[in-house]
Amino acid sequence: MFSTIQRLVETFETVAVTPAQRAAQRNAIFAGIEDLAQASDTVLDRRLGIGARLNTIEQADAGREGGGVLLKTTLSGLRDVDYTRAISDFNLELTALQAAQQSFLKVQGLSLFNYLR
């Protein structure tokens, strides 16, 4: 890109006297402008790629921070557990599970033929 700019500067510094020299100078200027446009597109593509990678890194960092908060909350819940309440909740859930199992066993044994008898 810098070499293209240097060539453009040299082209502008050159004095064109004849029509052929002016045409060559004009062609060199247009070629330089085209090269600069291509270089600008390349720089833009690189910036977009870097921006996408930076966005991915920021999302990963945010996910890591969220996971850290979740781990701290879970650890706090385990350390600060109320054993009386935990045992009570466990027994309640165990009773509900046993009742559901007993209901399933009774319903499983039923059929339409048993109902008709």
C-alpha cells in the first residue's frame, strides 16, 4: 500500500509534456487509485476478521464469567445448607415418589377386562 502511494506521488511529481506522457500519467494515476481501492478492501477484510475473532473472545469471556457466578452460587448453596430443611424436603420428595410408584403398580394391573368383570 505504501509503495502504491509512493508511485502515485512520483507520478504526480512527473511533468507530462506530450499527449503520450499525459496519457501514461493518467493511466498510472488510475492504476494507483485502483491499487489503493484494492488495498483498502484488503484492510477492511482484515479488520472484519479481527473484529469477528474479538467478538468470539468477548463472548467466551462473558460465558466464563457467567459460569463462575453459577459455580459460586452453587458452592454457596452447598456450604450454607440448612440440614433440617434439606432432610425434610428429601423425605417429602421420597414419600411422593413412593406414592407415585404404588399408584403406577395398581394402575398397571388394571385392564378393561378386569373392569368389566
